[in-house]
Amino acid sequence: MIETQKNGIIIKGISGFYYVESENTVYECKARGIFRKEGITPLAGDRVKISIGANGKGWVEEIAPRTSYLERPPVANVDRIYIVVSAADPSPSPIVIDRLTAIAEDKEIEPVIVFNKTDLANVDEYIEIYKKAGFDTYTVCCSTGEGVDALRDTLVNKINVFAGNSGVGKSSLLNLICPEFDLKTGEISQKLGRGRHTTRHVELLKLSNGGYVADTPGFASIDMEKQWIYKENLQFAFREFKDYIGECKFTSCSHTGEKGCAIGDAVEKGIISKSRHQNYITLYREMEEIKDWERNKE
Ligand SMILES: Nc1nc2c(ncn2[C@@H]2O[C@H](COP(=O)(O)OP(=O)(O)OP(=O)(O)O)[C@@H](O)[C@H]2O)c(=O)[nH]1
Ligand SMILES: [Mg+2]
Ligand SMILES: [Zn+2]
């Protein structure tokens, strides 16, 4: 049998089939039984070696070690999470942003914050918070197309995931970035109420200038529930805390209001934003509630 070996990337997986993109061709592949035996599920984003038979169908033979992975949505080797926030309709929710930045940081994925719908309201107050925290922020407007070219340039040669509340304009933005994507937008059914998502499965879409993007379904998009962070690690998921960790009066300081807390002092001095610290406390309390057995179930 004639077999060709190729290197590629899984762009989606549907009921046991993996679609692997290699040199601009997509091959339908199955995974070798060895992966199941080893408890490995191939994911979108996996860099793989495939063999292609004479019929053009392939087998996933090898999966390269992952540099990162998200559980929900399941994507491997994500370089950046673009957290899309709309200036209005829906208005920005700092707790959603901070939850997503914390998940990203915990997984060593770079969070980037994108403010959309700038035709509807001013976002300066939020830009200030996130710039101060040390994030790259971008301002775009799908109605006017403003800022889209600059954003597109940042996606090149990377695996990027777009996340954020339903209705913030993720799909609209991706359609402007690459019109061929032709993603459905604005179909949140009024009749069925909130929470009905227009975007459903994970698929990596290839950008014409190299790189991939995944549009993820709305609401909080990246599901926190299955991506818990240990409360002890949460401090490291707030990058602006870094210089102060280890400087508190008590070595066991949780930075949630203890006396002599260096992070609390930096908040008082206005160096760290109040809103970020408040959300850190909220997330810390949530993490405290999670028992170890809950983390280990599934
Ligand atoms: N005024 C205004 N409306 C916008 C802008 N961008 C997107 N919209 C509208 O916002 C609505 C929601 O946009 P979508 O792109 O579907 O939002 P989404 O984030 O993909 O939503 P889900 O798929 O449900 O997560 C649509 O009706 C868009 O036309 C903008 O810059 N300004
Ligand atoms: Mg969408
Ligand atoms: Zn402290």
C-alpha cells in the first residue's frame, strides 16, 4: 500500500474523525488505537504526524507534546486568548474579563483584551485598568471597521482563541478579519432568551496570512468550572501582583485583606487597580469553596 507521511495540525474533531490540515489540504483521519490505550484524546490544535493511504484517508500517527491546552473549549497549543469585550450591549463585565485572564495566565496562554462596539460607548476607563495590569489591549469597531487591520496583524502564525460573553461581537470581528469565514452572527434568539449561543463547535479557522483562530460559543465562552485554579496559584494568575508576592507581613498571606499585605498596599497607593484586586478576592473565595474531590471527579 502506498502511504505518505505528512505533518499537520488538527483543525477539528467530529465523532472519531480528525480533520488535519497540511500544506493547505485537509485530510480526514482516524486516530491509531494506541492513543486510546494511553488515554490521549487528539484535540483541535494538536500538531500531528499523519500517514495517508492511497484513498486519501489518513491516520494520526503521532501527537507532538502540547505547549498548552484548554479544556473548555478543548483546544491544544493555544498561543493567545483574545478576550472580546463590548463597550455596550452587553456592557463590560470586569469579573468575566478577570476570570478569563486568570484562566489564560494559569495555563500560560497570553491573554489579549479587545474592546469592540466603540461606536456605542467610551471604554477609556477599562483600557486604563487593563493597560495598567500589563495586558495588550486593542480597540476595534465592527460597525466602522476601525482597528481591524491592526488586530489581524497580531494573529499571524499563532493559534488564537476568541472568547467573551455572548453578543460582544466575536463572530462579527472574525468575519471582518477574514470574510471567507462567513460565521453566523447576531442570532441570539429573543424568544428563547439569553444563553442561546450562535457559535457551537470548536474549529480552527485558517487565516490567509498564516495562523489559526477559533471562535468559541458565547456566554463566558471559556468555561471556568472545569478549569479550576488552585487558590494558592491564583496570585500568580494576576500579573501585576508579581512584584509584591513575598513582600507581605505574613508568609501565608492570601492578599484578601490581611494586615501588612504588600498587594493591599499597592492597591491603596493606586498602583494596582481596585477592580482587579476585588475580582481576585471574589475568585479566591470561589476557589476556596472547591473541594479536592470535586477537582478530581470525571
Ligand atoms: N453597534 C455595534 N454592533 C456590533 C458591533 N459588532 C458587532 N455588533 C452586533 O452585535 C451582535 C452580536 O454579534 P456577534 O458577532 O454575533 O457576537 P458573538 O460574540 O459572536 O456572540 P455569540 O456567538 O453568541 O457568543 C450582532 O447583532 C452584531 O451585528 C459594533 O462594533 N457595533
Ligand atoms: Mg458568535
Ligand atoms: Zn498579601
